[in-house]
Amino acid sequence: MEGYCPICRKVISLSHPLCDQAEKWFHSASGKKVWRIRQLNRYAYEYVTEEEYNAMQEHSSLILSDARSWDDFDGSTFTGIDCRGERTSIFSNTP
Ligand SMILES: [Zn+2]
């Protein structure tokens, strides 16, 4: 799966190295809840923190085709605790 860099919007994935800004963003999100969302008719996923996600919902009529969240995000391994209680990658394709 592919996502947008939270800062520069370049497409990122496990096979594309992250830009410095994306690395910083993911590092700063460590310990937080991170959402992976895809807006309707957008090609790639977006990564947002819980705070950003809540703000987006308040300030726009967000229409999502997909949304998943991970608790206790780890910015060095790009994993978090998924809805099944397992630590999985935020880049993973499994539903
Ligand atoms: Zn970037």
C-alpha cells in the first residue's frame, strides 16, 4: 500500500524510503494514536494523529473510504497496536 508523506505529500511506502520530514513526523507521533485514512477518490492513504483526525472531522465534511487506527505508535518500527490488540505495521495491507 502507498501513503502520502504527512508533510510534503510525496508518496511513501515500505519500498520507497521516507523523506527526512516524514521520518521526523513519524518519530514525533511515537506513543500517540495514529490513524491511516483514505479519503474518497484519493489514490493513497494519509497518516494523521488522533488530534489531527479529530480536527479534520470538525472542520471539514470528511468522506472516508477507509480508516484504521493504531494505539501506542512506535516511530522507529512504524508499528502500533491494532484493533485486534496485536502490534502490526501501519504500512500493512491486512484488513
Ligand atoms: Zn515528505
